[in-house]
Amino acid sequence: MKNLTLLLAMAGLFLLPFSLLAQELGLDSTTKLTLDQQNSLLFGLSERLDGWFKVPMDANGSLFEGSGHLGILMDVDSRQGVSGIPTGDIDLLRVAFLFPQLTPDMKTMNFEFGRLRIQDPTGLILDHAADGLMLGFNYPDLSISFRAGYTGFLLRNANDQTIDISLSHTDEAIAADKTRVFGTQRFLILAQIDFPDIFKQDLNVSFLAQQDMNPDSKFLAEGTTVQDPTRGGALDNQYLTVQLGGPIVETLFYNVWFTYGFGRTLSWINATGSYQYKPISAFLTGFNMDFYLPSALKSAFKARFILASGDPDYSSSIEGNTNDLGTQFNPVTITTLGTVFSPALSNLIVAQLGYSLQPIANVHLQTGVNVFGFFRPTPQPALDPFPGIEIDIFGNYRLTSDLGLSLSGGLLIPGSAGQSLRYSIQLALNLAI
């Protein structure tokens, strides 16, 4: 109770400016009913109070902008009983400056500082808030941007929508520690160069780095001679990405990318019988294809392929290297894939085909299906070599501008012997005012 009171007090303190200065307030209420293969009936209730404000500062578009929320998540599980956690934090809090044409060949320069969101160009490696700054230079033929931020001041239960950082055993322990107020501590850097409209194609090159800033007391010391599978070391890594995309014809678009990941990870080396830091050399690659037929019930087709490298000697999907080189790719944050099965992009091949349409004219109803194939490119003792094929269906109906109803279901057909079918069915009602 003491920890709950402290968390609510800090959330209220952080959100006080929004309640006083907010130009807009909104209530978001989501009620969910979920049934899974364990015959577990889950009733979930999410309540959020959101506030937004924006204050112009001069004629050049400079502004002070912010958003925040306070809420609670409640679950009633037929097997595990009632649980609930408070959520709340500042989602965005920034001062932004726009400087037009500082030099003859520069269109604009942007500078922002405060709480910002940092996302890599692929959207698969990093998508997380951080406290820091952004600097951008826009020229007629290219754009250059630099973002840097620290995550240690975000609340552990910041948001039911927050994508958590889960790179190491330390990150997992912090996320599970109910006595903690703040989350894991990482320093993030993202530098990006965009070359728009090269023969109607967009090319960008980016460099992403994250530094583990958690205290040394959380880590196993290098040279430790006793194995401990529940603890690990500091995990620092970098990602270099090249991405190309654009239209092939008017309604057909593509996007292809390659990421090389490198850094260091604490590894148990059998030859020495001790923990040593060893280098990482891994990759992530893939492509998207999107085809639209607006005249045919606003049909949309999607194809996606993702390949994340693995490592045969890893003892777990997080850390666990036992050789002189770690070749398993690990993203900074987790991307949602299927409804039932959504693993991290580590030692994984994902093949996806999707189709959606609006079946009734002038009715705000969208339906669709997604089919996923999940495979492991590298045999690994801790992982199923062929997780299976998943089929997801969904329907979203907007009853009014404020009220929406959605129904989704997923079925995972296992590819390996001895595994059982997994499924999930969810009905959700969302009210946003």
C-alpha cells in the first residue's frame, strides 16, 4: 500500500501542470473480454485521463507542448483473481524552436528539448520515450537529425501503451520489481540522414546506440566463476540501418531495409569457466509490400518478411551467450506481431500476408485477416524450432465518433510435435471523449 501511495503521489505531482494548463482533457475507457486456450476468462478495464496543451511562442512556430495521462488497469481473471495497477506519467513535454533559412542553402533548422519519443526508421528496433533533445537540419535534397535521451525518469508503470525496454536480465528484474517507481536506465542516441525523392524513392541511413546506465550493483562482475542464469551484465549495443522505400506504381508501395547490430554482452565462457564480455555481430533485414484498391471496398493487401539472426549457443532469448561472438539480434523494444504469438525479433523469421476491406459502403466498419508464419533460422536449445502458423481475424466498428467496438481472434497452429493449439478471442468496447 505504501508503494502504491507513493506511485500515485508522484504521478499526481508530475501531472499537476497538465490539469492546470491543459487546453484539452479526454477520457479514454476500454473494456475487454478475453478467452484463451487455458479456458481463462479475462475481464479487463482500462481508464485513462489525458490532457494536452500547446502554447505558441513566436511567429516562427516555436511552441511549448505537452501531454500526460493518469489511469488504472484492472483485470479480473477467472483463474488468478483480481489485479490492478495505477498508471500515469508525462507522455510528451517539449520546447521546440523552428529557425527558417539560417543559411542560403538551408530550408529550416529544428531544435527541441524535453520529453520526446525516439523511434528508429524501421519502427522495429526502438520506439520509446526519453528525456533529451532533438536537432534537425532540413536542406532541399536531404535532412539530417540527431536525437539523444535518458529513460531513467520514466515511471515503471508509465502507461499501458508503453513499449518496454527488455534487453537484459536486469531490465526484466526492474520491470517485475513492484517496489520500484522508475524503470530501467538507458541512454539512447539516434542519428539519421534522409534523402527524399531519389527517382521518387526515399533513402535513409541511421545509426542507433544505447548505453546501459543501470548501477554496477545490478550486474554480475566480469570474471565471476559461478554461473547465475537469473543475472547478467551491462548490455550496450549499436545498430546501423539502411532503408529504401517508395511507390512502384500509383497504388503499390515497398520498403526494404538491412540493419547491422553490434556491441558487447556478458558471456559465460566454458573454456575459462568465467563470465567475460564478448562482441555482438548480428543483423535484421526484411521488406514490406502494400497494395491498395480504393475502388474495391477500399481493399488493402500487405506482405511482410522479417529475418532476425540467431545464435546456436545462446542459452536464452535474452543474454545467454556462451561463445566468443554473439550473433543473435536483439531489438531495444518489442514489436507486436501476432495476436496470440508475438515474440521478440531474435532468432526469428516472420512471413506475413494480410488483407483488409470496408465491406459496407458509408459504414465505419473495417474487417481483415492476417496470416503469419513463424520460423527459427538457427537451431537453439531454448527455443521451439518451428513455432507455427497463426491466423488472425479482426473487425473494427465505429458506432459514433466517440464509441468503437472491436472483435479480434487468433489461432496458432503449432509446427512442432507435442505442442498444442493456442488461441485468443477478444471483444473490446472503447469510449474516447
